[in-house]
Amino acid sequence: MALDLNDPELEFADLVYAYQSWVMAVINDEKLDGEEKLLTDDIAEDALNSMRFLPGEVTSAIETSLARVYDVDADELAELLFPED
């Protein structure tokens, strides 16, 4: 379900959840060789919309925390999340 950024009941936690879901899906799909792919277009779109409103410190903290939990190098995770074309 896509985030409705015009929803007056949308909370900061919803934005964090959307970004966190995207990072976890990327880790699952790219590093953990999960049987089921988790990343969908909706998850990616919600995360990109969330990034517009989340401070860089928050997104960085999410990425760092999840990299530690899943034993992924932070620099490698950054490459997975934001590949340079």
C-alpha cells in the first residue's frame, strides 16, 4: 500500500517504516539470498517519497543499524541502495 503523503494522519513513524522496509528488502534480496524477493515497486516508491521528508541523520541511522544487524558492510549497503550508473 503506497503512502498517501496528503493524509493528515501520516506520522513520522510511517515515513521511518517505509524507508526501513526498503533497506531491509534490498538487504534480503541482494545479500541474504532470500528465497522470496521482497523488494517491490511500491516499497521503493514509498522509500523515495519518505526520503524527501526524513532528515539525513535518520536515514543514515536506519542504514547503519540494519547493516550491523544483518552483518553487511555499510559502504557495500550504500552501493546496493544507491548504485552509480
